[in-house]
Amino acid sequence: MTFTDYLDSLQGKTVAIIGIGVSNTPLIRLLLRRGIAVTACDKASRAQFGNDGLLRELEAQGAVLKLGEGYLDGLNQDVIFRSPGIRPDIPAFQQARERGSVITSEMEVFFHVCPCKRIAVTGSDGKTTTTTIIARLLERAGYTVHLGGNIGKPLLPETGEMKPEDIAVLELSSFQLMTMDASPEIAVVTNLAPNHLDVHKGMEEYVAAKKNIFLHQSPEDKLVLNRDNAITNAFAQEAPGQVTLFSRQNPLESGVAIEDGVICVKKDGVKREVLPVEDILLPGVHNIENYEAAIAAVDGLVPDEVIRAFAKEFGGVEHRIELVREKDGVRYYNDSIASSPSRTMAGLRSFRQKVILIAGGYDKHLDYEVLGPDLVAHTKRLVLTGATAGVIEAAARHAEGYSEEALPITTIDDFGEAVRFAASVAEPGDVVILSPASASFDKFKNFMVRGDTFKELVCSL
């Protein structure tokens, strides 16, 4: 089905779109221009919305708005686009299905109408960096790339402009994958660890959602998996397509691994030396894995010399161990994306010295005990803030080898005061890093706002 065919199929039908945000607004506008009856729903009231100009614009184009409390009541439209952040099994959706509604999402429809090759990345950590590396490498190799999903921009409204020779590169979250019934030609799973258990019913559901990135592949499609992660390695047994493993820790007879400090590709009995690890500008062993995953994904599409040149120049993605500034001999890093213990552990291991860590935030009901040993091994001072401050402190104190003298812990609820305190105890040569091991929702709209706030505070010191 082409995108035009899909839009034609909506003629004469009613459509509801849940969430009037950056990701859905282009789709709302497109459907309205096509003369399709659209009801736009959002949990924020008109008074809370903050952009009444957008609301007036949509209403002037013919949209019906349902805002605030009860925004999901009585859904009965023919097609309902759910926001990825809303579970697909809530009562409002179940009742709509019983009335005959089709529940879908922008990404689900895109996968069925996309006219070009799709490369999609998921995982608990490293999704955005790996997706960005893949997209940039393809661009340097001369492809027209459409970057979307969890990053970039909504792609469905732009599908009509895509050409068969283009490539769509997507970052997909577990929420987007929960109800997917199609998979990309090239799928990448960076790693898996407990995450988002405040939304998912448990780890089993979380892992099941991630599997949808490859379960609907054909035998000709490619699945890239992390050999060093027990969960992702086990996916190979269920893969309908061809599996390429990557490993930082183990030698591989076939796949992408490190030999004598060089990332190598082994395929059909032939080994190619692609990228010396020392040429990777990004700090941290986890970024070596991100490059391995990206190299496996673009193998056969991007020349090795393009990969080598890019790795020497690419400085990373905002909010991911991002160097904010150096002041009075102290380096400040923004790792606000670290919303889980595993992500913070990777960040701490990226530095050769012990750091001053600012951590804490919204509780996603994760296991923080696993963070304790890394706090003891890689942190010289711990500054805690937010709802998870107590459990992170407990993890540090319960870890083997902890002592108050070696790792002083300070809890300050106010985020700005916590940052200023960390700066006040830092000495020349120190690293201060915001790597919260927690989500941002206790004090911030999202991790990006948290990271931007941190950068503003640091730059105002």
C-alpha cells in the first residue's frame, strides 16, 4: 500500500489523534488538508496547553478538540492514532475496539506505507547514539536519509516525498514496538536491561515488545544483536532473518568484534579491519559497542574509509556524556539521558578517574542495588537529588567496600542547589557529571529539559 492509498482509505472516515504535540501535529495538519474529519485529544486543558495559537489554528482548519479531563471518554472514531506513551490496553481503547474502531499509531502506519529500505534500532541503552551514527554514515556515503521514530521528526506525513532509493533510519522505543506487526529490513538491538517498568507490566512484557523489531522480518532481512548481552544473544534463536552478532568482549568466527584493538568484520571466511578503537572520538566502552552495532548495520552500504573518517570527528549526541564546559580546571558533563542504573554505570565507566556524580530523579521502579559497586569504584563524591535519592544512597552504602570517607554522600532536593554544591566541592582536574540513573518526571518535562537546565546552571557558574 502506498501512502496515497492509505490517505484515500481514510476518506469519509473519522479519525482521532491522541496527543497534540510535536510528533502528531504534522499528521493532524495533513489529514485536515485532505478533508478528513479529525478529533485531536490531549490530556492538557486549554488553560494548561501553553500554545493556544496552535489550538486556534487547528480549530480553524476544522479539527475538533477534546482537552483536559475526560479527553479519552467516548472514543468512537473509525481510526484512532494512539500516542506511544499510552498503553494500548487501557479501557478507553478496549471500549473503542468493541465499537469497531481501529487502534494504530503513526509508526505502525509508516511501516506499512514506507517506500524505501528501513533500518531500525532499539535497546535499553545506546539507541540514539547508534541510530545517529548509522544515519550520519549513510548520509556521508551519499544516501538520502530520513531520520525518525524516537528522534528526528515524524516521518509519516513526509512519506509521499520519499523515493525507493532512500533509507529511513528509525529509533524505536518499547512503547512504539508493543503493537507493531511489521519489522524493518535491518533491525538492531543494542542491549537489554530492566527499564520502563513503571509502564510495562514487567520485564517479560518489556522484552516481548522489543522482539517485534525482528519477529516480522523475512528470511532475507538482517538482525544485528549484541553477543555480550544474554537477552539479546538469545534472540538469535527466534530470528526469521539473517543474524549478525557484534561483541566487545568475545572473539567471533562471524560478525563484528575487536581484534588487536581494531573493530573487524568477519563474513564468509574473510576478515576486514574496519576501525581502530583508538580512532573513536566518543569516550566510553559503550560507544565502542555502539559503533560495532552501527558497522554491522551498514555493512555493504557504507565504505570502511567513510566509517574511519567519521569516527575521528563525531563528538556525540546532546545529553549523552556531552561536555558542557571546563571552568577553573573542572570539566562538566551532561548525561541527562541516563534514566536507568545501567546507563549511569556505562557513563561512570567512561572516565579514567573517579568523578563527582549528580544523580537521582523520578522512580521507574528499577533495581538500584546494581549501581552500588560502580558508585564505589568510580565516584569520589555523590550528590543526590529527586525522588530516588534515598534508594541510590542505600545502594552505595550497601555496596562492598563503601566508606563515608572515600565516598561522601550529600542529598539536596533543589536541583539548582545540588548542581552548585557539586561545583563548590570540585577541584582542578575533577569531572562533574549529571548522570541521574532515573527519569526526569519528578521535576522536569523530560530528560532534555533536565539536561538543558543543567547546562544553563553550569554556564552561569
